[in-house]
Amino acid sequence: MKPFALLLAAAIGLSSLMPAALAENAVSFERSYVTHDWGQIHVLTSQPEVPDNPVPLVCFAPNPYSGNYYRLFMEALGSDRTMLALDYPGIGQSDNYPGELDMGTLAEIMADSLTSLGWGPDGGGPVDLCGYHTGTMLATELAVTHPELVRRIVLMGIPYYDAAGRQERFDRLGQVKPWPDSFAAVAQDWIFAVEMRNDKVSLERAYGNYLESAGAWQGKARIYGAVFQYPAEERAPLLTQPTLVLNPHGNLKEPSRAFAEMIDGATLIELPDLKYGIFDASPDVLASHARPFLNQR
């Protein structure tokens, strides 16, 4: 087991670290596309009224949701920095990728997209990454394969399982299914997004999440396939960037701890009061932990 820094923190109380001036800065949003030879990747970008941090934060969402999943978090953390959220191929408003999709291919697509947007060693410099669920594996692979592009990493809710656990989930979630011909087929999407939502998540947000999940009926299987075929235990020890793991106490609490232990020098912050729907229910809490880490020069 490699050594890593462990910090225990409550889910509340650090929001006071954010200067009032930053909290008052308005954040504006715009949508754009990056064109590849196979199709387009959709990008949601937020810009602060008064930029203060030159390094943007790039967010990778949990499958099967688009970058809009991060919108409230972008409002909370983006008061002093540019933030970007890119949709995966076949998810949200991005085109389907015609070839096989594994995590390496996804990382290359995102690296090419960020380069096209003007970031990287030949552009505006490196970026910081934030990943949640699916996004943690993509952030890891992107940082390993393109270290010159990535400065710091924030990971939350890491779906790390051993080979047997990955295979079971791949068999259950990673197979592309025919398009549904009845509501019963998408009922679980409704139950998970709407009926089982955190009581702090608005019905409007929950309904939007349901529509994205149902709309990604075939695309999400391909992304799950990439996640649950990814040899995370081989890749995580290769990370060299400073890494912060925020650990809500949902069903990925233990997998997240195990993943953090494999990253040399990672910082783990426990968030026992946060469990589900955290980016809708407590974006300010997440921002209060991420900001001091990302603001280090």
C-alpha cells in the first residue's frame, strides 16, 4: 500500500473559506462544439465576471449524464476561474463515436478536444481535472497519458472494483440494448433519477437527469463498457499529479478509499454528511473543499 495523506473533514464548515467577493461574482454560461473527423463533442463553459485563476477546471460527468450535471457546481466554484464540462460521445449533445470505445480512446478524444479549445503546452497551458463516478476513470487515464496537459486532479465517488466486480458490472451494464418499445424499459431511469432523488434536488433537475439517462439508452452502455473494462489498479499508481479525493459516504465510500491508497501522495477528505445527489444538493460544500486545493500554485 502506498502512503497517502488522509484528512478527515465534515461536509460543512469550510464554505467560510470562500471570500465573499468571489461568491458574489456572476458566472455566465455558453455552449459550443469541438469538431473531430468523426463528429462533434459538446462543451458547456462557464466564465467568471472577474477571473482570478488562470488554470481552468475541466469536469467529466457521471455516465449517462451530460456536462450540465455540473452546472450548479460550476456556479459555486467558477466564480474565479473558467470551467468546462465536456459530453462523452453518444451522451448529451455529443455525436456517437463510430469505433470501439475504451478508456484510452475516450482520453484521446478529450485530449484532442482540449487542445482544439486552446489548452495544453502549445496553447494556454495545463488544465485541472474533476471527475465524478465515470469521470474519475477518464480523468485518471487522461492525466496518465497526457501529463503535460494536466496539473491537478479532484476525484469523487470512484467506481473502483476488482476484476470480478468489474466483469459483473460490465455484463450487466456494458451491453448495448435494442431501443425500448415501452416505458417499463426506462422505468428504472425514472425511479433512480426522480423517485429516489435526494430531497434537496429539485424536481426540475431530477426530471432533466431522467431525460438525459433515457436519451442515452445505447450510448451509456458503451461508456459503462469502457469504465468496467478499465484496469484501474494498474493505472492509478502511475498518476504523478497532485490528487484530491473527496469521499461522500454513499455506496462508493470504500472503493474511493481503496483507489486513493493506490495514488502516491493523494489527499483524502471524508465527507460523511454527503451521500447522493451531491452536485445538486451540496455544490457549495464541494467547492469549499476543492478551491483551496486547486488554488495552490
